[in-house]
Amino acid sequence: MKISVGNLPQDWSEEDIRKLFSEFGETQHISIKRDKLTGRSLGYGSLEMEDESAKKALNALNKKEISGKTLAVVDSEEWKKEFEKKQSIKGGSGGTKVLGSQTKGGFSGSGIRRTGGRGK
């Protein structure tokens, strides 16, 4: 099962996550998302565990306070389904919206954009 972990302390490494989750089972493919320019942690990441171990870890670690931060530990697949459900209720990601200036005639009704040209 793939697990997403959010609100991580910025100074944490993959090894810190491994230690935290090791009491529940073996962790695999641990990654922390980092800023491309600075390499600093963005405060979230993911890992994979065997299903039973992952469920135990989710129950024990979600909303646990570590270094003054409350962790968010969720099943990635469940989170993705919930996110897609919310997006479908809202009407999608917004990529299909038509703005007034893109409709025939625009806001002015003429469909022609007049700029004056040459700074006039």
C-alpha cells in the first residue's frame, strides 16, 4: 500500500521516516518531495508498506505530533479517490471553463478587440 505523509518537519530525511514507520513493518520506496533549486524538504512525501503493516501505521501515526507538527498520514489511493470525487462535484479542474473573452463576441458583444495600435 502506498502511504502519503504530510506536514513533516523540514529537517527530516528518508531515514527519519524509515525509523518512524519501522515499528509497524518494513518500508519501501521512501521519498520526500524537495524543492528543485534549494533541495529543502517541502514537508511531504510517500512510502510503501505491506497492507496490514500500513493499516496499523495509518491508525497509529495519523495526527501524531512530532517536533511540534501534527503529521497527516493517509492511504494514497483513498486520498486520490476522495480528491477526484471533490473535483467532479466542483465541475472538474477548471480546464474546461470558458472565459468571457473567449466566447463569441466577448464581453463587449462585438467580437473584435480594438487596441488603438501604435500606442494611440
